[in-house]
Amino acid sequence: MWIPKKQPSNLIIFIFLTPLILISVIACILLQASERSLISSSSSSAFSWKSFGFLKSFSLISFNGNRNGNFNIFGQVETSSNDGSLHQKLVAQSSPSENKREEVVIKKYSRIERLEAILAKARSSIQEAARNKSSISNHEYPDYVPQGPVYRNANAFHRSYLEMERLFKIYVYEEGEPPIFHNGPCRSIYSTEGRFIHEMEKGQFYRTKDPDEALVYFLPFSVVVMVQYLYEPGSHNMNAIGRTVSDYIDTVSGKYPFWNTTLGADHFMLSCHDWGPYSTSYVPQLYNNSIRVLCNANISEGFNPLKDVSLPEINLKTGELTGLLGGSSPSQRSILAFFAGHLHGDIRYLLLQQWKEKDQDVQVYEEVPANVSYESMLKKSKFCLCPSGYEVASPRVVEAIYAECVPVLISDGYVPPMSDVLNWETFSVFVEVKDIPNIKKILMGISQEQYLRMYERVKQVQRHFVINGPPKRFDLFHMIIHSIWLRRLNMRIHD
């Protein structure tokens, strides 16, 4: 309805403000309901969430200036996205004599507000999927649909994964020269570090060249390579490594605004070296705020599951998976439990002291017998013992899963990978260090029916630990990304 200019001004104000007030009230109610996220609340985080509302607070731009105030508001408020910029618009007519309407921006939101609005919708979608426990989402990718007790909530995970594929963008800082930066080992016990850096550098998945649209920022340094080039063997001095990390943070924080905006909370680093956690301690904000993706996921050494990510340790001796995947059927697995490994740390000492070459059911060796391959022993054992070494992480966990052998985790303070998604209790056995003498009794107490269920579940979760080149959906690379995505969802940032 066209309103003549000569109508009383209070009538114009009434017509203009009434729909805004109504929409504001409705929006606030809906937003309060949607902000109860499935992902664990960030109440323990140092970064509080500033409730985002499209119509929560704004100031109208002046309709004067070049247009002399000749606008007729039609009272319709729209929220829209134009080239990635979230803003509010009013539909208006420039003058009574012109039959022309145009959209007028009344509020443009900041980069952080825009990104948090996107995440708020994702949280709401995941929460809705979590409530619908009886249904499995269908989508355009029929290759795999998560379901079953191996997941803490299969529907929530599935919806979260799809939202990640649709929305997640990672900016990789380009500062730094190889090999210490943008590089890493793709074979040996540190293979997961190098493989991840390599895939992020290729940029085929999730990477964006526009830092303004990124949800997280990757710090592409390799602690493994730093140790190789900067550490003087036998010196027990890590200052050169720590200074390098600190200098790198100073570089990116001085050149870009993103680190200082969140004090590093939306940044992540990744390391499979034992010294990875310690190297971050040289930058308190990196240690306390940032997402640290670590093989050495030890709670007693500062690993925080709410913000940090447990990275699987995989020993790819040749850089390939050839011959590592698969094993004998359950009926052909004649060994109850198996372990072979050197004396590294107190837990292994206790294990070897108690069981080394003493029992045919629980076969424990410091070296596998001559003419017997380590991999063949894994493939014909029902349970594979995975004790921590000097540090909590052990490649034996993934070796067991590859060989379809039920892993037996023996550690103190270790957070298994993907624990926020995978229900490890359904496909593995946890043995406390004090119960090492009771290992045989514990494993013999697992019925054949229960073992068969665990065996099938190990086969099911295997896909999440496989390294593919190029990566495939739901494999290790994507699951690491998903763990980072969950930490970002768990974080609420405000200007």
C-alpha cells in the first residue's frame, strides 16, 4: 500500500515498526530454542557465545542524504546473503512518482556474526538429528550411512558429517618455508602428521584461499621435522623448537587479524611427535586456547578433550597399506591375545614381566619368534594388547583395527581417537594398569557371542582409520577434519 507523504509521521512510524517488533519477538524465541546445541556446551571455554539474532539489535541507516528522504517503506523485512555478506534489508520505493522498488541495507553484520549464524543453524540441525534416534538419514551418497552401537549417536554424527562437508572451510597460512613448514613425513610412525599436512596443502578438500570465510585456521608446521633439523641430539634442549613455534605465531598474528580476534581459539596445529604437546607450551595462547591435534593425547599432560583432538598413531613403514588390512575369520583365530614390543615405559615393563613367553593363550614377546611375521600374529589373534609406551599413544591400536583384531587398551590418561563419535566400549576392551595380571581372566570372561559382536564392529569402524590417497568419505583424513569441526562447533565467538 502506497502511503502519501503528507500522512502524519506517527502513522508512518507505527506501520514501519509494528512488523519489525513482531518479527524480532519471533526470532528471539526461535533462536533461544536453537542455541541448545547437541555438541557439549562451551561453558568451560574461555570464549563465550554472544547470542546471534538477525533482528536482535540494529540501527536503521539514514534514508536521507543523496535520496533526500524520499522513500516509502513497504514494511517487509528480509534477511539475505549477498556474496557471503549477511545483512538485513527493507523493500522500499524511492519516490511516489517512480514505479521502482529497491532493497535498502539497514544493517550489515560482521564476519564473525555471519560465521556464527551459519554455525548456529548447523548446531540446530545436528540437535534435531540427535533427537530422531530411530531414523537413519538418507542422502545422495549411498556409499555409507553411519548406524549401529559403534557410534554414540549415529544420526547426530551423520548429520554433523554432512554439515561439515557443506560448510567447513579451513584457511592454511602460507607463511614459512618447507621442510619445517608445509611438509611432514608420510611414512614411519609419524605418517599421520605428514599425510594430513600433505592433503591440506593439496587443497582438494575444505581449504579456502579466502581467510575471511574460514571457520578455522591451520598452522602448518611439523614438529617431527623441527626435531630433525633444530634439535641437537643429547642436548635435552627444546628451546630452538619452541622459539620457532613462537616466532611463527608472532608472524601470522602480526600479518593477519584472525589470531588476535580469538586469541588463537579458532586455530589448530597437528603433531604426532611425542614432543608435540610440549612444543605448544612456548605460546600460552596456543597451549590453552587453540585446537591441538595430537597423537600424544594424555590428560595428565594437559590434553583437553573439550578443545583438543586425539590423532591416531599409524606406523606406515613403506608408506602404503598393502597387506595391512584384513585378517583371519574368528574361527581361524587360535591365539587369545598377542603383543610384541620392546621395553618402553612402565606399563610395558609390567606387561612383559607378567606375561613374557609364559602362556600360550596370552602370547607376549619382546621380539616375535624367528620366521614368524608380526602382521600374521595380529591376523590370527582374537585380542591384540595395546599398552602405552613412554607416551600414551601406540600404533598398535590402529594395527589391531587393520588386522580386525579386537584392541585391548592398557594405559593411564589416554583419550582414544574420535571418542566424541565412536563408542570405543562396543568394539574394544579397556584394562587398567593394575589389572595387567588379570588380563587372561578378563578376556576369557568375554563370551563368544560378545566377541563376535566386537569383531564385526571392529570391521565396521576400520574405514574411519584407513589412510587413502586421495581421501575417501569417512576415512581417516575426513574423520580428523570432523573432530576439528566438532571443536569449532563447540566454540562460540563474539566480536
